Amino acid sequence: MAAGAVPLIVIVFFALFILMNAIRILQEYERGVIFRLGRMIGVKGPGLILLIPLVDRMVKVSLRTVTMDVPPQDVITKDNVTVKVNAVIYFMVMEPAKAIIAVEDYFYATSMIAQTTLRSVLGQVDLDDLLSNREEINQRLQKIIDDQTEPWGIKVSVVEVKNVDLPQEMIRAISQQAEAERTRRAKVIHATGEFQAAAKLTEAAKVMEQSQYTLQLRFLQTLTEVAAEKNSTLIFPVPIDLLTPFMRKMQLESDQFEKKE
């Protein structure tokens, strides 16, 4: 190898090194925050980015929505019930410069804010509200976290409380409460049915009272229904009105017999 070839190879490698550090390509969902000698000069991207080697430094930021799981938090509700709650948060970077300059690690900072806010908000509500008014609580969490992360250029779009783990004794108490509520509803429905049936029977009795033939027809219909049961023993009810003439005759004969004596 000639003596002049070595410097040429060194120059070629140095040129390739310069090009590799000067040319960057950013995707459509990426932005680059450019620092020149420690001072931010702007946000660039997407596409081809040219940097000055050893002078410029680029920090890449993704603009896509980030899904973050908030670790389970031990929360004491307003009515002194200890529960374990976890959530999921959806956020995205709206201003890449603020996300890099205003906070050291926007991902970690957002996670910490979400955890502390989750404990704070859920500690101000009762257990019943936590289980039933989930949508309202989610909206409160989203607004509080979004307000706190806005100076960092972060937009929190959705916060959802996923699971609420209750102690075993509280689960049993809720089950007993639900069973008692179902029993109460059943009794109310049964009592309402009895009341309506009694009202209808009263109306039917008033109609039958106006015509003795209606009462007799109802009596014969009842006998037909009883006979259709095919029972071995049949009790045949006899209206007292049918026996009245015989009872009067027996009473008259008894009075005449006493007078003869």
C-alpha cells in the first residue's frame, strides 16, 4: 500500500463519520428538538434533518398517544374503606420543546402525577360513588392531571379507573346488602300484586252482589274447576241459602210439637 493511501483512507472514514452524524431522518410522528452548543435553536421534522457534527445535538420526541398503566395504589376512601385501585392514562406530547426543557423525564413525571392524583381524588369519595359513579371520577382525574402536565406540553386525553380490589369482608358485606335489596324488592312486588288482586276481587264481589245468577254461575264454574283436578276426595260446598227453607220448616215443626205438649 502506498504511503499516500493511508491519509486518504483516514479522510474518507472521517468524511463518512461526519455524514453519519450530520444526517438524521425523522418519521412522520417524530420531532427533533435541536440544541446547538447547549442552546435550543428549534424543533425540526419530520423528514431529513441536517446537523453540524460535534456542535448540534438532537433529542427525538414521539407525538403518538402513549398508553400508561398506573400501578395499583392503596387508597382509603372517604368512608374509611381500604381499597387497591389501578388505572390507565392516555396522553401525548403537544409541544416537544416544553416536554424536553420544562421537565427532566416527562414520561416518569406524568406517571408520578397520575399516582398521587389517583390517591388524592379517590380519598375524597365514598366507596359507593367509586363503584357506581366511575365516569364522573374519570373526568375529574383527567382534568386534574391534564392541568398539572400542561406546562410540560403534555395533553392528557383519557384517564380510566380499571380495577377496584375490595377486602374480602367488604365483598361479603356488599353481597349481603345486594341480597337484602333483592329480597326487599321481591316483597314489595308481592305486596303490590296482593293489593291489586284484592282490589279486583272487591270489584268482582260488587258486581256479583247485584245479581244472584252471577254468583250461582261463578259457583258452578268453581265446581267445574275443582272436578277437573281429578282428586279422590271432592268437597261439595253448598250455599247456605239452599238450606234456609228446610231449616225454617224444621223450626216450624219443632214449635208445633212443643205447643202440643
